[in-house]
Amino acid sequence: MSGAITLDDLPKFLDGIAAAMVAPKAEEPIRKTAQHIAGELGRGFQSSVDPSGTAWAPLKRPRPAGHNPGTRPLIDTGEMMLSAISDGSGHIEQVTGDSLAYGTSNWKAKIHQGGTARIPARPLVGWTKGSADYAVESVADHLVTLVGAL
């Protein structure tokens, strides 16, 4: 339906809007949001900040020989980072038409996400403001397209 909506067309139009909101079939913008999240979290690992932009606590002591000689926390072997941002072991990324589950089941990530009595919290997974804005804009654009096609 394009152009003006008559009173007779209104119920069908509103039903179409309701159907689009209940089942938005937004896999594409949600998948792109997952890619955006991966990029944001990868930048967080590289700059040692959590998703809110807060710096992680620095390492208390240098890494032992045979490990990453750098001083950035959470980047030793790269295993945890890969599990959070790509297809590394434990990576979680489930996209449906109306939802996204994203994260990692890496056991070390859980320890660092919340911290312990001996290890400071270094949250590595979460929504950045940029990712949240990207998701809202992408899905909203998709919904506007759906409604415009009614």
C-alpha cells in the first residue's frame, strides 16, 4: 500500500504494522550488529578498555617467558579475545529474526568479566554505546522499510 491510506485500508495497514513488529525478520541488521559488536570489542581488547570505555586494571607483574611479552591485560595467547570477537573456541553468536545472543563461554572470560578476590574485574563483553546506537538505527531502518512496503 503506498500513498494515502483510506479509512477502509487502515485496519489492514495497522495489522501489517503489528505483524512486522511481532516478527520483524531482521536477521540481516542483527547479523550486521553482531559484526559491529565484534569490532568494538576487538578495539576494546587492543586498547585495554571495557565496553563502557573504562580502562582495565593493568597487569600486576610482567608475563613469564614464553607468553605474550606485551603489557596489555587479557591478551596473552589471544584465545580469550578470539572467543569473544570471532569464531574462537567458546564463541557464542546466535542470530534470529528478532534477537541476538553474543558472548563467550570461555571459562577465563567469566573470571575476568566479574573479577575475583585476587583478579580485578576487566569486563570484556558487553554493549558499547556505539554498538547500542548501531543496533537501534539498523533495526529501526529495517522496520521503516517493512512498514513502507505495506
